[in-house]
Amino acid sequence: MNLTQNISSYVRRLGAIGVALVMGGLSFTLCAAPPADFPRFEVPGQEAAMNQLRELFWLHYPDAGPKATLWDEWLPGAALWPAVQTGEHAEKMRRHWGETLSARIVDPEGYVATHQHASIAHQLGWPFPFWNQGRRGCGWHFSFHNTVGPNWRPHDLVKTDGWTLAGAADGGLKEDGWRIEVNRAGALITAPPWRCHTYEVPFLQLRWNATGLGASQPFIEWTTPAATNFTRERRFYFNPATANAMTYTMIPMYRHPQWTGEVAQLRIGLGNAAPGGVTLQAFFSQYDTRQNINGQNFVRGCAKYFWWTGDLNFLRANLPRMRQAIRYLMTEHQALERKVVFTDWVGHEGRSGFKRSPAGEKVIFTGQGIGNNYWDLLPFGWLDCYATVQYYDAVRTLARLERELLAHPEWNIPRGVLAFDPGMLERHAADVKATGNRLFWNNKTQRFNACIDADGNPHEYGYTFLNLEAVYYDFATPAHAQTILQWINGDRLVAGDTAQGADIYHWRFAPRASTKRNLDWYFWAWHDPESIAWGDQVQDGGAVLGFSYHDLMARLKVLGPDNAWQRLREIIRWFDDVQAAGGYRQYYDGRREGKLQGGGTAGGLGMDQEFFESVLVPQVMLDGFLGFAPRGDGFQLTPRLPADWPELSVDRVRFQNHTLRFHVRRDTMDVFTETTSDEPLRLWLPATITQVHRLDADAAVLGTVPLPAPDGEGARQFDFAEGAGLRFEWTALPPGGS
């Protein structure tokens, strides 16, 4: 397995499901069976299927704690609603999610850090690529002390040969780096000549610490092959090191107008006012591995945390950061002006990192084709459809939150200069949807392009995840949503696709991630895709279990509950076979087709190890068929039952300070709470509701409750302080409910 295979398979590996499972400080013991107080899904006549779905949920629930930022959109809902007190799981989940989201780094400009595992790549970005994977970067590592490795850094340390000092003396190589004794103000540290190119050096990183030095304003200077003298015109300042601590300073050289073309030599000016000492651990170039979806995920993760917990203190602390993240996307990515996410970071132009010459030889463009999201080998960028879909949903999420704040001044959430007018956000989201559907829609294949690159070329490989998320997040127009589902459901064949019709579900548990073989569109280090068979990489004909959630939810929305239930039954049958074999690793042990990715091995199927989003699939019961959606002051219920479900029950739903149980029939819906609160709840209910009754714990009717009129947002307010629950009667099942 080559280096890039290692990178792809390992990069999302933050932990593994096992007997004991540790998640960034949150540790659960995984029991063989769900505890008694873990939520149950109950449908008469479907007991075995519902039990398997509960088993699937429990298998992945303990690993639904916080991970890297890209999971902030997917995991909080699944993590926060189960009211499982065994092992204090629910309390641990709430506490850890609140602490982690509050600790997400938001830089001074508003960029939200990736928080993936360490490497020598950009400290706030994805852990690869890094400088020695290219050809025109530069780097010197004098110590690997506390540096992750060996696959995430160079293999060899360097000596100080060729370096020159002015105003300083060589103190020798120590465990943590090169010690430099600074004996006068304005000291200079000059690196040996090294030809590198600014395209592959958008950032420089300096790993160093300093003591003394007085007030200092350090800087980088450089020469070029044509301009051989160091001058102030080619100078770029940066922040001094933290005293007595190793500091990882990222220097955005790409912002200097003269940082173009080839560089011949670099030097560090300490800009110090007094003598002191410096330890230089490493000095090297960095690609821009920031991700253009982090802000969207952070905003939605924070909103979900607040909606599920009602934690006003959390919201008060994090809302300014959420607003800053959206404003960053509007400005840095020009989304407010362009109505789509535009990413022109160096190396993110949407172009492939290689091409084939007329003779068939590959030409490699190191530094080009850097990824922007979960699909880390694919060069989404420039005019980026995936980031735009996520942005659209994040803007609508913040708009809903801003409306809630205006309706609840008693929450005491400061508005401040960063606050948004919710109407403006809603209008902007509508513009983004209209522009995105016009710009990214591929009229030939009748599905969305992944992106349009800097040369104006669209890239389209039948990415089911992109198209299904576009439907799920309501980004796709109704006409486009219908066309997408016709393709994925096998009712429409796309000429030129490698997988068509039933073969889209070749892997049973999820649609293939892509339906057209991709041999040409990757970042530069993944330049031999033909060496891997179709379906043996997740992004090229493989599949990821978790994204069946978006498939199920899109089917429910467009094709109805019967179609969604049919697809879910196929997933449950597959999982039944998996369980009978002893689990994922035993089922895919080489005796049948399919190679698992994860835990250090490359493959085409993602469901365990670093594929934490597998926990999403059972959420279709709560989010989809029950139609539950949390709000800051209540929740929405829009049940949609398949024709062969006479009723549906879901219990142990922890919403804010309530533990809820739901029982939906063809003509009634019961909502029970185990807790009491003096806070009334606003409920968004089907319009066909005619009567409301108060119930005791055994579902006996205690009396009729006047049906409140809906407010301006369509919600009705109810007091749950008396009795155990409420029964809502309707004249007909909500539309699409059969």
C-alpha cells in the first residue's frame, strides 16, 4: 500500500469501536446489548426489524461524541437525544459536546479550525498534504520532539550546516531543537539556499520558542533568483513566540504581493530589542489545507446543541462566534456577493493535481487539487457546489436561531454588531438556492456538478452524497429533487455511468458514493487511481453507511414513506446478515466481495473505525418517520407513516429538560413527558389537528384541552405541567402519510 493509500485510510481515524471506547476524554464501555433505558422504536408487526435498528443505533451511539469539526453537523443530534442514564451516557454526551464546541478555535478572521489529528500540515486545516509530499516546498527539522509521526512528517532530521547567524551564536542541537543564543538586538537567522516556489509555499511554519528578546517584531525576508539581496520590500511580519513555550507560528506568505514565482533563500529576522535565547525546532513550508465547510458545520453543530439542550449559557458564549463564522464565509468566500461559495485559496482551484499528455503520460502538478471536505482526495474548490449546499443550510439555520432570539428577549442573548436580520438571511439563502441550482446543475446528466474549476470546467462523477444532501437540505429545487431521485432509484439511466440502475445499490447498505469511474480528478499525490479497482475506494464506486441517512430522508421527502421504508428494510436485512456473521470485520473478511476501509487499511466500504457518521442511519425513525425537529422553545412533529405501519412509538427522547415518549396512530398522536416544567412548549403540528386531550401515565383521557390558535410562525403553545401527556387528534393523516 503506497503512502497516499495510507493517508486516505488513516486520515479520519480518531478512534475505533471496541470494548472500551475513548473519545477525546469521553469514555464509554460498550455493552453487548443496548441498556434497558436506551431508546426503542416500536412498530406492530415489525418487531425484529425495529430491534435490529436499535442494535445498529447502539453499536455506533457510544462513538457519537465530538470529533473533528466536519462531524459537527452530523453527530450532535444522534448523540444528544437518547435519554440513556446507564453509565451517565446522556450527561457525558451533553457535557462533552458543550465543552468541545465552546473550545473550537475560531481565528481572528472567523475561520473555524478543522481539529483533525496532528501533522505538519496547516495547524487549523486537514492533516495532509504536507511539504515533503510535493516537489517545490522547503523544510528543516532539527527535532521531532512532540511531533507526530512518522507518516505525518519527514523521516530524517537535519543539521545546522549552511545556516548563518548575525547577532547570535550557535548553542548546539538539543532534544527540542537548535538552541540559538541571541547576543544583540536585530538578530538574523539565515537558512541555506533552497529553491522553492511560492505556489507550493502559501504558508511558512516556524516551530520555536524564545526567552528574553524584549519587545520584538519578527519577520521573514526572501530573495529570488533574479533579486539576490534581502530587502525591506520583500519582508513579511508575524507574531513573536510565546515565552518559554514551543510555538507553532503559521505565516500566511501568500498575502504579500511580492510572494510570487521562485524563491531562492529565506531568512528570519527576530526584530528583537534585547538579548535572549531562541530554540528553533523546525522551519518549513505548508500547503493551505484549510477546509471551506468548517464554519457551516460549526454553526449547525452549535445550533443543534442549543436546540436539544436549551443551554442559554452556551448560546450566550458561542453565538458571536457562530455569527463571525457566517460573516467569514460571506466575505472570504464571497458568498454574499456571488451567492455561492468561492474558494480561491492556493491549491484549491478545483483543478486536478495531474493530467494526461497526448502521449498518455501523466503530468503531475504538485500543490494542486487540495481537498476541502470529508472527501479529502477530491479537489472540490473554486466555485464549490458541496460547500455551497452546506452554506445554504447554515444560513437558514442561523436565520431560524436569530428569529428565536427576537421572540425571546427574556433569554438575554446580546445582539451586538455581528447580529443578523433573520429576514436578510432568509432572502440571501433563497438567492443562494436559485444561483446554485442554475450554476451547478448539469443539464446533460441532470444532477449537480461537484464544482466548476478556475478554468471554467465542471466536474461531475455522479456523486450520490452531493446530490442526496442537496435534496435533504432543501437546496435542490423540487424539479431537480425529482430528477435526482429518479436517477438514484434506478428509474432513469445516465449515459456513460459505470453504475446504473440496481447496480447503484451494489453494496446493499447504501448507494455507491459515485456512479461514474473517476481516473482523472484527484489531488496530486493520488495520481494512480487506475491501480485500484472500481469500488475499492469509498470515493470511487464504494459506499459509506452513514450517508444512507440522507438517502432515506430524501426518499421520504420526494418518493414518500413507503419508498423510504422499502430502502430501510434492505439496510436492515443487510445488517441482519452482518450481525449473523459476527460483525462488519467478520462479514467482509475476504469470503465475499467488498473491502472495508478504516483503522489503517484502504478500502471501498466505510462503516466502522473512523466512519462515525454510521450512527446517522437509525435517526430516520425520529427525524423522518416521526418528523421530530427540535427548536429553541419547542419542537416540530410531522409524522409520515408507511402504509403497513399501523402505528409508531419512540421513547426515551431527551429534549432540553424533558424526557419524551411518542405514540403515533392513523388518527391520533400521544406525547408523554416524564418530567414537569413551568416553561410552556411551542409545538409545530400538522394542520389537520382538531382536538387535544390531557392524558395520565396510562394514556387515560383526563379531559379536553382548548386547541390554541397557531401563532405567526404556525406554532401552538402548550403547558405540560399537568398530567403525563397530551393526545392530538386529527381528521386525516398528514399528507404523504400513507
